[in-house]
Amino acid sequence: MPAPDVYPVPQIAAAFGEVVDPRDGPALKHQLLDILTIAICAILCGEDDWVGVEEWGEIREAELTAWLGLEHGIPSHDTFGRVFAQIDPVQFEAGFYQWVRESLPDRPAEGVIAIDGKTARRSGDRQRAQSPLHLVSVYAVEHRLVLGQEAVGTKANEITVIPALLERLVLKGQVITIDAIGCQRSFADQIVAGGGDYVLALKENQAALLEGVVDTFALAPQDMEVDIIEHRTVDKGHGRLETRICAVIADPAVIAWLNPSQQWPGLQSIIRITATRTPAHDPTVTPTTSTRYYISSLPADAVRLNAVIRSHWAIENELHWVLDMVYQEDGNRARRGYAQQNLALIRKLTLNLLKSIPNPKKRSLRILRKRAGWSMSILFDMLGLA
């Protein structure tokens, strides 16, 4: 491996070069870019809090000093905590978006982008009347990459930040999926105007439209002039069998009745998903059935719509679950200032790195993080510096 001092500053850290240092005076002992670089590397290597970041830095102090200079050694965990609590999250997120734009490979012609929120449960503080941090994230399903995040007060406030997230996306050719809280006419208009399509979950927050869609599917079998296109899948996993039936109606008269005056821009189809789950090894157990409804600007292709709706859950399984189980996000107690919000962005940045590197042996994310911590050569390779 080449000597560490031949490596430039990582692209992911250089992307944050426009972040304004919130410190002044004697607090400027450590360079901001060094603090950012060490934090990114340590979290990539498996550390989940500031104490761990400091410990990793001390173990790797010789290599880091040869690489970065580090005139004053490794910052303390208190220094990491103070700096990230003060960094402007808007500026920090701008650096993240820059890195995504520079590193994201060519987009597929027809991709799915899921938008959903998650709460970092231990980030709240009852004594200070501080609510847990709730973040709305954007996830590119095909690339398995996070494209951005926005903080909100509570889940109920998610709709206030979705327009800003959509504004940052290249919507053309993409299908945007959002759960029921994002079923808003303005979002549909923004997506269609940007050249994209939408699939929006439909619940009681759009009561009149939901009632019309439910009634349409109930009455359609009695009306031979209305065609229902169906696609059925059967999957086995987690000790159960799941049968999913995707039913789609795209009759122009029905859509016109449900969408007077084109209130929902581009609306072409309504969808019903019926999922029946049965324990795989005990068929005597009564199956459970759930029914969900959606609206979409996509045409009536039941196979595609079934796949798109199911792919939305990737943001839960591949992002939110991973953040909790691999990065221990739910248990992290960083509560000062913007520390938790900025730390969440680093988690997502390093997760993007882990998911974008070649992994022919199908190693788990935990093992990939450990390997980065075991070897500076592997770490530099993951950072794109080898």
C-alpha cells in the first residue's frame, strides 16, 4: 500500500469545504476538515458515537497524522460533539448533496425513489422538553442510495419538507412513492411538472377520494364495462406465505369521476393491494388479510405497479432498519444542538459508500465496516483513494 501521505483529502470530506466553521479563538485548535474527515472515516469503520470516534482516531493516530497532518493530534470526543452540535445542518446537507451529485452513477431510465420518515427515539430529552429528531429521507431503490434528508418536528410535519426534497431531485423518468401522509395534490403537481410519475398511498387524510376508490372496486365486478387488471404474486419468507393481488382500474370515465377538474394532475390509475399472509408451516392458523389503496399517474400495468408499490418498502428494510440495527441510530443519545441531525447525515453517507462498493462475497454491512476498521488500505479503497 502506498504511504498514507500520498492520498488527497477524501472527496466526501472535500465536498464539505464550504461548511462555515462555527468556532472561533482558541477553539480552532483542530482544522474543521480534519474533524469531518476523521468522523466520516471512524463511522465508516464501525464507530457509532463520539467516544468511539475518538478511540478509533487514537488507535489510527500515526496513519492519520501522516495522511492529514494533525498538528495537534486527535480531537477529543467532547470536541467532536461540540463541533457537530454547532455546524449548520443546511450547509452540511448541501455538502452531502454535492457529494451525491458527483458520485452517483448514471440514473436508470425508470427508477423508483421512495420518501419516508423515521424518528431517532433516544435523541429526545424530556427534562429539556426536547422532542426526538424526526427525519424525512429520500431513497433511490435501484441504486440503494440515500439522496437526501430533511428534519421536521414530528411525523405529522413531514408534508412541510417534502416539497424541498422534491425540488432537489431530478424527477424526469423517476417514479416517486410516498406513504399516505404525502398524498397531496400539490406533491402530485410538483412531480408531474418535473417529468416524473407518482404512486401515492391513499388513506383517511383524503377521505372523499378514498371512499370513491373503495366504492369503485366494490362495484366494478357488477359493471362489465369497467375492467379490472390483476397481477398475483406468492412469496415465501420469514416463516410465512404471502399472496399479493394487485388490482388496477384505469377506465377513463371512472378516473374522470374520481378526478373532477383534474384536481390530481396526471392521474391515470387507481390500485388496490390485497395481501394475505399464512404461516408457512401451520396452515391451520387463520390467514390475515390487509387491503391498501393507491393512486398513480402510471398507466394500468398491474405487474409494474405491484413491483413499484412493493419496492417502496426498501426504504424501511434497506435504510431505516439498517440505521437502527447496524448503526444503532435509535439508541444514540446525541442531543446537543444539531449533533444528531449531522450525525444522521454521516451515517447515510457512509451507508451509501458501503452499498456502492463491489461486494462479490456478499459480506454483511457489519463485516464491511469492521474490515474498513481493520485495514487502512481497505478504508482508502472504500473512500475511492486507492
